[in-house]
Amino acid sequence: MGKSNLLKIDSLLRKYPSAGHVVALAGGALVPFTLAPFNWWPLGILSVLLLLACIDGESTKKVVLRFYMYNLGMFGVGASWIYVSINVYGGASPVLAVSLVALFVMWWSLIGLLHGYVYGKFISRLPLGLVLGFPAMWVLDEWFRGWFLTGFPWLFLGYGHLSSPLLGFAPLAGVFAISFFAVLTASLLYHSLRHGRHWYLIAVTAIWLSGYGLSHLEYVSPDDRVSVVAVQGNIDQHTKWRRESVMPILKTYTDLTEPEWGAELIVWPEAAITLFRDKATWYLQQLDRKGKESGSTLVLGIPDRDDEGKFLNTAIAVGEGEGIYHKRRLVPFGEYVPLENWLRGIITFFDLPMSHNEAGEPLQPALRAGDLTLSLSICYEVVYAELVRSTTGSPDLFVTISNDTWFGTSIGPAQHLQMAQMRAAENARYLVRATNNGITALIDHKGAIVKSLPQSEAGVLRGDAVVMTGMTPFHRYGHAPVLALSLLLLLVLAGIHAYWKSMESPNPG
């Protein structure tokens, strides 16, 4: 976006004030195109530039509304995949499915009202509020969205930079750091274009050169190579939980895995076995024996229940490995139903199979694969960066198992895979991802996909994962540094503002 184009937009907004709402909506709608499967990261910078053009110098009321419109565009396009779950697998009519998606989008867009109010009422009035305060507030907004009411940590701007120089900040301070520098870049560019302060371009260059330099910095060193296999069963979600499907599913995974025994680590998807663990003892014993005979560890997903009969989404290791893991972060409506006394039974979507789950304990022992320590996450958990890095000690490999069949061939599975890639880059660990129908992948310690399987096909992924020793700063400290920096920036700017105001006030007497 050149200065002439910015002036044209500015002129348009002043001539037609309501056009600002449309531009903000369009800016938000660009965000998903910076993410997988599109990966056009420059659009993320353009998206923020458009938002800044809509809010700079405007009243708090307009700023609030335009932040809301921006979020509406972002969630409306970026979370559209939820429709597939509700309509195709949830039994809702197209009209009802669209209505429920619209409610979801409008609900999460409400955070934009708070974001807009804080910026319009306070941050915009601070010295350097647009340049430094705006990126700091953006990071705190993404953080808030990640945990508020269980959280929806999706569509963070930083995820779009897996192929940009800003990825170098991932092992240093995580995806929020990338978001911060992406938004700071847009703020500096906007200020340079709008106010002619071209020396800001030096700061932009410094940010991106720093990211490029950091991307070549190694925090870890390679150790052993491990042969890994990820099995993609491609089981039809409509029939998966039927009683008559149990044996055909077991045969599918048995047949796909038979030639692979001997690999050091074999991974099956989430809920690959559709029997409860206590009912599948006979089969698990067969797998355990086969693994020990061939020197393999098999990690697989299976439903479980505790002594009180509560359901658990579980992964276990058999053969040369050992351990059991119960999923800690559950998917709303997929694994538990909020307000279930009111919602259960209204439509199939509110009563899906295995939607009566309980969360596992916050602290659980890591799974083992021979001498290797595995950091395991099940499905939705991989989007929570702090949870993934919380494995005790320094894991050798990351493993995530999922069933993204619920989202069909929409953009949802690609976005989900991209977040797994970011977890690998943040912690500098190879990551093995096994899914029911895609996207199964092997990801290296820089977040790049080494190998993957096509969606909607049964298949086996084979590869070598490199065990890394050492820890990244992010693995040690998580998001705390970038969150603290963002908060500190706002406090410093507020302090400067208060000081200037006091200096302007006439002395009493």
C-alpha cells in the first residue's frame, strides 16, 4: 500500500464515514488468507494497515464499531469450517447451521468491542500509542482470546509467518512475539506513509533482519535419528462409532500397520480404537506383544473411563513404550456440552458421540517410547502453546493425534496443522502428527513439513525424526516475556502521558 493509495482510502473514509465499517470488515476478512492453506503472509500486514486507516483519529464510538467489524470479517471467513461440523456431522439443517455459525462468529467478535474501547478511549491518546501501544494491545487481545471462557486460540496473526523471516522469533518468545512484530511492522509502515516519517522504515528493516538472523540461530543440537510411522485410517465419521464398525476398524489399522512393525515409533490417530480401553484388553495385549517382539512403540488413541464411569479421551503407549495420557483441554460441544441440561437433545450436534468426556489431570507423566520421552497432545490441545510446552523436563519428540474428519475438506484441518507446525518451531522439536483422514504429517524442528499424506485417503507416513537436545527460550519461559513486555510498554506509555499532562497543568497558587 503506497502513500497515494492510503490517501485515497483516507479521502474515501472522510467522504463516506460508513465506508470505514466496510473497509474494516474487509481488512478482517484478509486475516485467514495469511494462514494455511493460503499462506499469503503479506496480506496480514495489509489487513492491519487497513484497520489502522479506519481507526486513526476517529472517535471512540467509531473505533469500537470498526474493531467489531474487523473481528466479524476475520471470524466469519476464518472460522467458517465450523459449518461442516454442525451441518454434515451435527445433523443441523443448512439454515440452522448457518445461524449457529453466525452466533459463534458474532460472539467471538464481541471481544473487538473491548479491544476497540481500550484503544479508542486510552491507548490512542498515549504518546506513540499507535506505533507501540497498538501492537502491545494486540498481543494482550490474542492472549485474552486464548483463555476467556475456555478460549478460542485460533486465527492469531503470527501463525501466518511460518514462511516469513519473522518465524525467527518463534523459539525466542512464541507465536505472540511474531504477532507483535507483524503488527508493529504495520504500525511503523502506516506512520511512515501517513506522516512521512521515513526513518520508521529503518526500524521495519531492523525487525525483519533480526527475524532472519534469529531464524539461523540454533538453540538445540541434533542427537539420534528415530524411525517413525504415522497411520491414517480414513474411517468414515458417520459410521465410526457404530457397533458393527468396531472389527472392520481394527482390521484396517492392523493391516496398515503390519508391514511397519520394526519402526521405533508408530502412531495411530485420536480414538483410533472405538472400544473402551477396558473392553479392548485382548486387542491391546496383541499389539503390546507385537511391539515388544519387533522393538516398536505404538502410541494410539482410545476412549477410556475412570472408576466412577467418567469418559476420558486417552492415548496409551504399548510395546517398547509405556504410559497413559488423558486429554486435558476438551473441545466445547465436541467432547462436552456447556449448559447441557438445556442443550442436550435439541439437535444431533449437541449430542455427538463421545461428547460426555471429562478432562484429565493437569499434571501427568510423559509417555515413553523406549528411552525417548514424548510430549503428547490430543487434537485441540495442540493449539494451546503453554499446554504443549508443559511436559515435564525436555521431551525428545512431540506427538499429536487428532481426528479432523469433523471439518471435512474445509480450511480447518490446514489451520490446525499449521498450529502444530508452530508448536514444533517454538520448542525446536520434531513433531509427529497422526490423524484419521488428514492432514497426517512429520514436521521438523523449524516448523517445516518434512512429509505429509493427502487428505481423505488411507495411508502410512514413514520418515525419520531427529531427536534434539537443549531447550529454546520459549520452552523455558513460554509467553511470559512477550506478555510482560506488552504490559510494560503500555504502562510506560501511560506514565509518560501522565507526566506530560502534569507538566502542562498550571502550578497552583
